[in-house]
Amino acid sequence: MNVGLHCLCNQLIVWMCQSILSLELQVRK
């Protein structure tokens, strides 16, 4: 697997996790 693509996928996963967590915090408020 290409290293650049692997890093890009990791960043995408982290961004998605942060977005989901922020949405949950907004919903709880």
C-alpha cells in the first residue's frame, strides 16, 4: 500500500471521528 495513501486514509478517519464526536457534543448540549 502506498505510504501517502495510507497517511491520507488515517487523516480521513481521524477527521471523521472528530466530526462525529463534535456532533455528539452539540446534540447533548
